[in-house]
Amino acid sequence: MIPASRISPVAKRLLDFYPMPNSTENVEGRNNFVAPIGTQIDYYSHSVRMDHTITERHRVFGSFSWSDLAEPANRRFPGLNSIGHVQYRRHRGISLDDVYMISPTTILNTRYGLTRFLNGEIPDTLGMDLAGLGFSSGLANALDRELTTLPQMTIQSLQALSRNTGAKTATNYHFVTSNATHTRGNHSIRFGGEARVFQENRYSYGDYTPLLDFQAGWTRGPLDNSPTAPIGQGLASFLFGLPTGGGRDDNPSVAQQSRFFGLYAQDDWKVTRTLTLNVGLRYEIEAPITERFDRTTRGFDFGTANPIQAAAAANYARNPIPELPVAQFATPGGLLFANVSGAPRGLWKSDKTNLAPRFGFAWQMTPKTVWRGGYGIFYELLGASTNDVGQQGYSQRTSLNASLDNGLSFFGTLANPFPNGFLAPAGAANGLRTFVGRSPGFFDPGLRNGYMQRWSLGVQRELAQRVLLEAAYVGNRGSLMSVARNLNAVPNRYLSTSAVRDQATIDFLTTNVRNPFQGLPDFTGSAMAGANVARSQLLKPYPHFVDLSADDDIGYSWYHSLQMRIERRFAQGFTIHGSYTWSKFMEAVELLNAADARPTEVISPQDRTHHVAITAIYELPFGRGRHFLASSRGVVDHLIGGWQVQGIYQGQTGPPLNFGNVAFYGNINDIRLPKSERTAERWFNTNAGFERDPAKQLANNLRTFPLRLSGVRSDGFNQWDLSAFKNFRITERVRFQLRAEAQNALNHAMFNAPNAAPTNSNFGQVTATQFPEQRRINLAGKLTF
């Protein structure tokens, strides 16, 4: 029991944000409040278009569209605004189009468009008066009232209160295109260009109002390492007003922009009556991302010694390790910043050599046989629609430290958790010192646009009964694809090459040694501020950083497929369309070991060896005007006429499995089980040679087990959707349709991936199914007038 005099007045007021319990089923008092969570989504969408003919040769149109959606979420306590928020999505779009016939053979089409999206979250407690709840005036006055929420409080074993301040994003997408078409003899020439501007303004507030954490650190006993009770000690810390942790974020806004320009020309040349060639060339250039106020890092200086070098080297000389002589200890490099010390504003240097040729042909070999083929290069984008600026140094978290003497006295309390105020971000002021002791990432200024080479060759043949058959070979080669790298990984030469757990190497790399960065102010609050660090940290190429991440354009991929299609065009009330793809997709966009120089070649997670799709529609030949009972009228026609049935089948091979860095002593080919032996309880051969003992798992080793196994896959997709439609003609202008649809009509279970962790008790077992899980039947009616 906590005496009333010891209960924090602020905690007492905050208890009003919890509802009274309404369930006593759990003897420990858990899950003691149950209430339905209802959600009403308000959505409005409108569009307007106006067309105007200026002259017979000149036409224009303009359109405007807008929509608004507001969705309340997470309101777990009805009648209280303790937790929930409203997520909003707003769209505005403008399009202006101009078509001008310059001459009977030349047409110019120019278009401008603007699409604007507004997304964000509004916490239900936004605008909270902290002083009115008893928090210190220093805390309340340090925060903008318009951004202040009820502090997010995580209390052990209780539902957390409130949430962080949320985020808001506004994106603008401008585009201008101008395309001309000129016909001359047997040539149809098209040329033009486009310009795009992508702007994103974003503010992710994080824990703008502080996060306060209440665990068992101050209320366990009688010793500080005594076990905790199942429930209650976190609440006791809260009632005493003694947080065990937390923090407050000071994040910057983001105002980033990138631009894209493209030019093209193409000639569709009808060489003969049966042969057409398509020859074109496209040129693209993408300007780098910039941040309006230059609040972004811009690459990494690999060659300059970090300013902490002298002090760190002096500390290291007092306690060196044998593997790293004192003379070789170095702390090279640090983050660079946009528009600082001569650095450009853009994140990268634009590639001005992005030429994309296109070629295609169509040859009518016979009246019913046509060959088609083509080749083209297509570039990927690096801009603000796919990447973001890096703002290390421009954000700052102030951690909550309640006690400076391990609980003998308390410095920060619930009422006044930050008596010394908040830390302010340094921006670019710390230069190369920025984020030392942490794990920064940066955008490589030399990164180039990845590109795809795509080619195809196929033949179409019209058969009897309006049947069309098509077969094609389709291929793709990806180059300069991004590979995520940790440039500060432990070099491979220090890792174990043993096939079994090498405890000596593990102990060697994880042994604590003296930390040469202890006491340096730039490392305060980082993971490297303590007296010791692991030996592996000092063996890294950049020991003053934990990790150092960036993308490298060394990846590639290749894809080959046979694609077949058969179609019976609509005749006598029946049509069917079927397609089959047999393919293989390989890629090298991941590293098997973090310090590897090149990515590993492996089956892609997107590889699906076989894919089948069949769609059939049949209008039953009964009723008025049909083959059978064509003269029926009235009730008879209403009962037997107007029926239509449809079936859709989709089947697809499942994705390959990833087992991780496992100890495996057998033959990889033995892992796959024949389909006849495969069950949900044993999806693959768990006895093929996997090490199951947790104490014998690999660590600090050079991995040799593949990232994925092509022969061992998750369950695929196998589903029939069936539907029936009944059409009623009420009058000449009024019709009614009754429809019944069954998704996964045969109720076929499709499994999720099996557990692939050898140390897990569910290893090799499937424990869940894919969505949709079971048959779903929908009944609907549609009135058309």
C-alpha cells in the first residue's frame, strides 16, 4: 500500500485519464477493461472538368479534383481522449490540357498537372495544458502549446497513455509535358519532353511532449536486483511520481525537392504492309535532392582525420590492444553537410549520360501469324519520391535521467522531469564530430541511376473458333542497383571460418577493453560513452562510429521467362482467357557478410517459378433472344433468362525461404521434402543437418549458408473465385442486377511461411494462413437507370 501522502499530485490527476475497470475475470487484474472500438470514417471526393473548343484546330480542357478523409483511430477508452488520434488524408489535383493542330499532319499536345497530398495525425490531446495538470511551469513554458499533448506514459503492464505528437506531410507533384506528332508518308514521328518537380514538406514531431517511462527500477526490493512482481511495480513508480526513463525529441522539419527532365523522339515506320519498325531514343537527367534550408548531410569525408583523433589516440596509447599497434590507431572521417565548406547543396552529382534507346518491330508473317519483339533501357529515379535527406545533427533527443545516484535521491520527477531543460540540436556546427559514437547513414554523392534492360520476342497465332494463342520470351537485366552497406563492419579477416560455433573467436571479439573515447564530450549519451567497449569496435575501419550505412550501386539482377497466353474471344456468350508464366528471377543486391566487397548471387525473394491465371465468363443460353427458349416472356424469362456465371483461377509458386546464419552440417538438397510428405507440421526436413541447440549457434563468423534456397519455398497461391449474376430488365431504361460472389470458393487453405529458426520449438511448422483465410461470400444488388 502507498500512503496517500506519498502519491504524486500529478499522478493522481493523470489517473483520471484511465477508465474504471469493468472486468474482473483475470485474478491478477490484467485486461480489466473491455469496450468495443467503433470507427466512423468520413470521406468526401469531388471532381470537375470543363472542355472548351477555341477553334476547330484548337481545344483545351481543365479539371480539378479534391478529396478529404478523416479516420479516428486507437480510441480504446470511450468517452476519454487519453490515447486516440485522427488520421487525415487530403488530396487536391489540377490538370490543364491544350491540343493544337499546327497542320493536317502535325499535332501539338501540352499538359500541366499539379497533385497535392496532405497526410498527418492529430492526437486527441493536442493543445493540452500541462501546467493545469500540475506539471512544472518550466516544462509547460518550454513547449509550444499548439503542439503539446498529454505526455506519452508507458507504465509497466498497463495500457500506455497518449501517443507522440504525430507527423504531418505535404507533397506537391508538378509535371509539364509537351508532345508533338508528325505524320509524313509511312512515318509517324513523335517527339517531346517533360519536366517534373517533386516537393515534400514533412514534420515528424516524435516525442515533442516528453515520453515518460515507469518500470520497476525504483520499486523492486528488497535489493535493486531482486526479481520483479508480475504486475504492479510500474504503477507504484508512477504513483510515487518517479519515472525510470524517457526522453524528449527536438526534430527539424524537412523541405526537400528534386527535379527531373526528359526528352524523346520516336519514329513508327511502316516499312511494308506487313512490317512496322519502332525506333526511339530518350534522354533523362535527374537533378539531386536539395533541402530548402540545407538541413542535411551531404556525403562522408573518408580521408580527413576526425577532430577527436588526438585525444582518442592519447587515450588509446595508455591501453592498446595487441591486434592494433598504437601507430595504426586512427579515426578517419566524418559526416559532411550540404552548402558547408564548399560542399554542394544537392545530395549527389547528376549523371548526364542517361541515354535510353528503344527498338521494336511487328511482322505479319501470314494473315493469322504475327511476330513482335523489342528492346529498351529504363532508368530508376533517385529523387525525393524514393529517397530522403539525412538530418543527423539537426535533431536532438534529451534523455530523462531521474536519478544521478541510482535511486538514493531523485533529480527528475513526474512533475518536473527535465529540471535542466532540453538539449538543442547543433546542426552542422560540430562538423566531422557529428554523431560520433552513434550509427549515422549518408547518401553517397557518387550514386548513379540504376537501369533495366528489357527485351522480348513473341509470336501470336489466330486459331479456329476465334482462339488466339501467344507465346513470348521476356527478359530483364538490372544494373547499378542499390545495395545497402555497413561501411564500418568488422573486417572479414577477424571472423571465424569454422562451420561450428567458434567460442574462442566470439570471446575474442566481444571481450571488453578500455574505451579510448570515454570522457570525450562528443560521445556523451552515445553507446560508446562507457569505460569499456568490445574489442571488435576498435578493429572496425571507423572505430569512432558504431555503424556507418550507405547505399552502393554495385547490385544487379537478371530475369528470364516464357510467357504464354490463350484467349477465346467473346462468341456465343462465352469467353475465356488463360495465361501461364514460367520464369526465374536472380539477383545480387544483398551482402552475405557485411564486409564483403561484392553482393552474393541468389534467388530473388520475388521469384515465382510458375504462375497461372484463368478467367472465364459464360452467359447461359436460356431466355428471350437466346439459343434456348428464345420466345419466352414474362415470369418464365425472368426466372431462366439473364443468367451469367464467371470463374477466376489464380495459382502461383510460393517465395523461397530464408534460414538466416544457421549452423548446418548436412546436404542442402536434403532440406526439401517431396510434396507428398509435406505437411503443416513438417514443411521441410528439419533433420537434414540443422544445429538446433541454442548454445551452438554461429556468431562472429563468415557466413556460407545461402541467403535463400530456391528449392525450399513457402506455400503458394491457389484460389478459385466463382460468381453468378442475374440481370432483370424492368423497363427499357431501368435494369437490376443481382450478384453472388464467392472468393476462395473452394475454401482452400493457403499457408504462411513456416518457421525457419532452428532454435525455435516451431521450427519447420506452419502456424498461420495467408489472407484471405477462408471462403467469403458477398451478395449485392445494383440498380441501373
